[in-house]
Amino acid sequence: MTTLLKIQNLKKQFGGLTAVNDVSFSVAEGETVALLGPNGSGKTTVINMISGAFAPTSGRIVLAGENIAGLAPNRIAHKGIARTFQLVRILPSLSVAENVMAALAFRPNHLWGTEARDRAEHLLLEVGLGGRGHEHANDLTYIDQKRMELARALAAEPRLLLLDEWLSGLNPTELGVGIDLITSLGQRGMTILLVEHIMEAVRALCSRAVVMNVGTKIADGPTADVLADPAVIVAYLGDGHA
């Protein structure tokens, strides 16, 4: 398999705090990989560095052979990386379709006008919001705002999709729908790196998992093996469960 993303000796310091310390891993084309760890382990900081929200203190982030570490978020987006956020970020004064059209307007091969609206409606259909482009984004339920945010990420036609706890806050029925949706993206060949706490989803979606604890990588391998690793169990549950 061809490597799409390679993280090499990545470090991020905030003053005297080292949030990410010498982390390395890779993601192959078409792979869906989980980035796991307890709260405060540095997962989202890694996602923020990959997407350009934070510049690394040191280390390399290589996308398709090009080091993108430290580039501005808009430049990284144009290289082919899109993301969702732990807390859904919408443009509340716009319609659902307009939220997606905004992404279409700012991608490298931008779309405008009728072509953009048609593409937005197609993407909304893909994520389960078909026919609802006219609604106000602020009126959507939480799960539907998440769907819209995913449609906006997909509008960028990313080579790499970063999902930061996209499935959190969903009820069991919504969770099943969300898992099916991400599965369909993987089946289309999309490369996905996801941060997730719901182990049911991790087992269903990810053939491989990388686990962090206190800023360092402690495991990397097939998901079932990683979740059974005593060091991972201790990280999540404490010494009494090892």
C-alpha cells in the first residue's frame, strides 16, 4: 500500500508543557486508522498540527511525499486535507446548502452558482440530508449539523479526511447511521484518520489503531491487538485493570 501521510518525530510544546512528544506513525492510501487515547493524551493536538491549526515545535508531517508541517490551514486544505471538529462549527446565518457551497467556493477547483448548488445538494444527499438544502443551518438537530459539516468537508474532495470525534453525542440509532456513512466513504477509497472514544465504532471502522498517552505513542497495530494491549488498558482504565 502507498503511504499517504507520514508523521515523523512530531513534537508540540506550549510553554513548558509538552503536549505531543516524538510521535511517529503513517497512514496508507485508502486506510481508515483510529487515533486513540484518554483525554489529554494529545490526539486533537496532532490533528490540529496535521490540519495547520497549530505549527509543530519540531518534526515532519509528510503528505504524499511533501512536508506540510507549519503551513497555514488554507494551504494545507488546498493540499487535500479536510477535517471536522469535536464541537460542530457551522455558519449559522446561512442555509444548509450555502454552508456546503462555501467550501466549494474556496477549494482549488472552485465551483460557483448553479453548478455549486447542484454539487452541494448531491453532497447533502450523500450524507442523508437530501432535499434539505433550503433549511437554516441553525435549525438542524445536532446529528444533522454533523452531517452538514461532513458534507462541507467532502466538498473539498480531500485526499485525507480527519474526523475529530465526529460520532460523539449521537444516540445508538444515529451512531449506527454514522458508522455506515463513514464505512461507505472508506469503501470508496477515501483515506480517513479519526479520533474517537466509542470503541464500538473503532472496531467497526478501523483495521488499525494508534494509541497515545500523555503525549507519546504507546501502541500501533491491528485494532483488536491494540485494544487488548495491557499498556493501552492501563492508559484508559488504570493499573487495577491490567
